[in-house]
Amino acid sequence: AQSVTQLGSHVSVSEGALVLLRCNYSSSVPPYLFWYVQYPNQGLQLLLKYTTGATLVKGINGFEAEFKKSETSFHLTKPSAHMSDAAEYFCAVSGQGAQKLVFGQGTRLTINP
Amino acid sequence: DGGITQSPKYLFRKEGQNVTLSCEQNLNHDAMYWYRQDPGQGLRLIYYSQIVNDFQKGDIAEGYSVSREKKESFPLTVTSAQKNPTAFYLCASSDRDAGNTIYFGEGSWLTVV
């Protein structure tokens, strides 16, 4: 079985500051890991994903995440926050097919001018 | 453009009524999904279908029904048996060739009046 824990339901950073959104997972099989972003009243958009291979994954909008098996983590980072990054972010894990995709509770990111 | 189209965007239901949310995809994906999103609770899987004329219950199927008569269509009916239907509903699809990545529609708001 898979599960996801996102640490912090709400994160606030200043414009230009580092963004760090934390995600820890548990999985009984090698995981596929995903980060999605959701803007108000919209669907989820894929930011990046890890399946196999390189553990540092680059995504859209300047985001990246690193798969750390020893820490069972897949934290999302961006070096410099923009106002347009304000949204809700979801981490998800899948180990046995997409129908088994399990989402975290989400982290709302606020950017202060 | 390829994508997933949900309609309507906003829907109001009276007590005791059934309503149907439409979901159409032109991505040629085999699998389709319905999720429910409530504030602070992440996404929960209602139903999914991996092939035409076949579907399985997800984690919260009670009070919902689906059909999959065509590859591109996966409508969701919210029945009167669903006691708390007010939520944001997200349709999604995936294909094995895309690494089981799930892609989402723009969502539909259902409100009971």
C-alpha cells in the first residue's frame, strides 16, 4: 500500500525566496512520484514526475524535486518564488498502476510581495 | 488541442435529484477516472475504468454511478443516495505509454440547493 504525507498545509514565502514543499511517502514497491499544481477553480496540472533513473527531476515553471529513497522523500523546490507560483500543490505516489495513485492532502503556497 | 473536457463547470442540484457530469477526452487514453475534492481533504477516487465497458469502484463509490460505453467518454452520475454531494469533481485519464501519468480536466462544481 502507498501513502503520502505533505508537511505543512500552508506555506508562505516572500517573492524571490526559496520555495520548499515537503513530501514523504511510503510504498511497498518502487514508487512513481508526482507533483501537481492546482490554481483556484481549475484542475490539476502535472509539474514533474519521477519514475526511474535520475533522482533529480526538473519540471515546468522552474520547479524541481529530488527522490531520496533512504529518506522516503520527494520534496519540491524552486530557487526563487514568483507571485504566479501561488497555488495548491499536491504530491502523489503510485506503485501499481495509475489507478492506485494516492494523493497527499495538499500544501497551499502563498507568495508575499 | 488534445485534452479532457468536463461539463458543466457549475451545476446545482436539488435534494433528491440525480445529476450527470460529463467527461470527454481526445487523448486516446485507455483509462479514465473520477475524483472528488473537498477542502482540506485532497483527492479521493470515486470510480475508474481501464477499458471500455468495464469500471471499478474507488474509495468512495457509494451514491455514484458511471458508464464507459465509448473510449473517449466517462460520465459520472451523482444519485440522490449521495448524502453530501457538494464538492469539486475532477475527471482524469491516463495511458500506459505515458508512464501511468494521470492528466486532469478542469473540474466541475456541484452544489446542492
